Amino acid sequence: MLWTALKQLVFMILLYLFLFGCSSTTIHDENPDGDVDLDLEKESAINGDQDALDNEKDSLIDGEPEELEPEEDQTMVDGDISESDSEEANDNENEVEQEIEIEIEELESEAEEDDTVYQSNIDPYLDGGLTVYNMEISEGENNAPKDMTIYTPLNTGKYAVVMFHHGFIMNHKVYSGMLTHLASHGFIVVAPQMYPPLIPIGVMSSAEEAIQASQVYDWIKVEIENIVGVEVDLNKIGLMGHSRGAKVSWTHLKNNGSADFMAVAGLDPVDGTGGPGGTETRVVDGQFSFSIPALIIGTGLGPSGISPCAPSGDNHIQFYAASNSPAWHVVATNNGHNDMTDDNCGVACLACSSGGNKDKVRQLFGGLLSAFFRFTLQDDIAAVDVLSDIERAPVSITVESKL
């Protein structure tokens, strides 16, 4: 029994030394700088103050926790977006808003482009390529103040308008070829019959005709869109006339001002007094008071013959001289007063000298008018060069301008 008790005592001593020897070695390995108070550690272990030892070991192993700013710590705990993340989100949101604004601007720009007036891009001396329909309107139809033909493109688009006045006792329909050519380049051409053709007796004066021309203009502003079936730009209207019709056009401008029209053209204009013994007032009585772009087309044979149809002193020369800048003066040197009309002009055209070759003269007048109104009503800047290009003209011409 004694031997057995002695062995047990020795075993307990060895066990005690082994356990506390290992505990001391471990602490030194974890804290090699010797910051731990070993005496305190041993005393704590011997005295059974195990809680103190555990607390000290936890402090050494885990280290002192770093103090965090409350807001930062809370942000990390709650998973909220940091300040940098918030700025990035705002940047992304701004980029999306900018992209949306750009898309809206592009859509608005496309809508504006779709709303602009049609612009031709074909040689003015050639057919413009649009399908043209000749609409016959009777006086009283849709409140029309006169019988008229409307030459309108059928192609979808928005078109400028040109108002045309025929010559003395002329039928408005004999200008069909020239006016169809003009319409094919993107214009709605309104050609009223101001009084019965071929009856020289009892014809209203040019001053009276100008008053009725104002009624036609007022009708165009109200009714034209309801008739033609395409969009109309009523802010882009041009005015033109042949022979006495040119005088009517310029009288209309003098009576009403030029604000209603963006351009005016005269086709071998005549500023007569109403024939022999006539007392009509001339429209050219000095420089015109308005300065809208003007195209004056004259003919070399207009002043010729026993009874000239465009007599010297009352023709294109005086109209051009009275026009303000910008103005163009083109003269078909070898052609006559009515050579731009259709071949079926008949008796009305027999009284005037003709140079023949009417198909080429119609092409000249149609091309010059297309170029002029494309420049003034369609904003086609390049088209204006055609007016002074002698080489491109289908017949012999002279040109001068005020720019």
C-alpha cells in the first residue's frame, strides 16, 4: 500500500510540473517581447484565478479592438452605401438623365426635320420628279372666288405655295406645261382665271384685278390645305405673273405690302396704260418700296412687231430697274412674249412675235422659276447659281443681277 501511495505521489508531482511548464511556454511563444507578467500568471494559475488568466490571454491573442467612428461602424454593420458609392450612384443617375435628354432632343430634331418644307435636289431645268395633279376648282367650290387650276404634288410632304396671274385676256390653262414643271420641284401652284379669256372688251382694269387677286390670296390662306391633300407651308408663299399679270402682282404688293410674300417673279412683264388711249396708272413710278427677292424674265422679241406685246418703255427693263436688291434680270434674247405658253395657246398668242422653239423656252422659264423659288421658298442656296449660269440655259440668254 505504501509503495502504491508513493508511486501515485510521484505521478502527481510529475503531472503538475508537466502541466504548468507547458502553460508558461505557450504564453512566451505568443508574446515573445515579454510583455506578460509571468509571476502574475503563475500566481493566478496556482491560486486558481483562472478567469484572470483567461482574460489576459484573450487580450494578447485578439488584441485591443480599434475604435471606429460610430457612423462608419454603423454603416459597415447595416450594409448601407458608403459616401463614394453614393457619389458613383449619383453619377450613374446623371448619365442616364443626360442620355434621356439627348434622345428627346434627337426625337424633337427629327420631328422638326419632318415638319420642314420640301426641298428639291434635281436640276431645275429637268422635271422635278414629283407626281403632279392638276385640280380644277370652279368659282364657289370650297368658297373659291374664281375658277382656277391648282397644280399640286401628290407625294407626301410639306410644300411652299406660288400664286400665278395670267396675261391680258389669256386662258390660265395655256401655262400648264411651265406650271407643272414648277410644281414637280415641290410647289403648290395656284393659277386663277381672273376674267373670261379671249374677250378684250369690258375687261376689268389692272387695279381692279389686283383687288380681286387679294381675295384669291385670302382664300389660299384659309382653304388650300383642305383641298390639296398634302401639307402646306403658308409662311412660304411666292407671287408671279405673265405680261399684265406681272403688273397685277406688283400692284398687289404695293397695295398690301410685301409681308405676305417671300419672293416675286415677272414673266416678260408689261406696265401698260390699258391699250391706246388707256388711262391706267403705271405700277412702276420710281423705285419699289419693298425689297423681297425679284426675278424678272424678259424676251428679246417682246418689243417687236406692228403692235408690240411688251412695248419698250413699259416692259422688263423698267421692272428690273425699279427692283431693289436682291434681283435678277434674265432675257431670252431670241424669243417672244408668249413663247413660254403651251403649243395650244391659239389665237391669243398669234398677235405676238415668236422665236419658235417653244419647248426649250418653256424649259427655260420653268427652270428659272424652279431655281428662283427653290432658293427663296425652299432655302436651297445652291439653286440660285442657275439664274446666272448662261451655259446651262436651254436657249440663248443674257443675265444681270443686283446682290
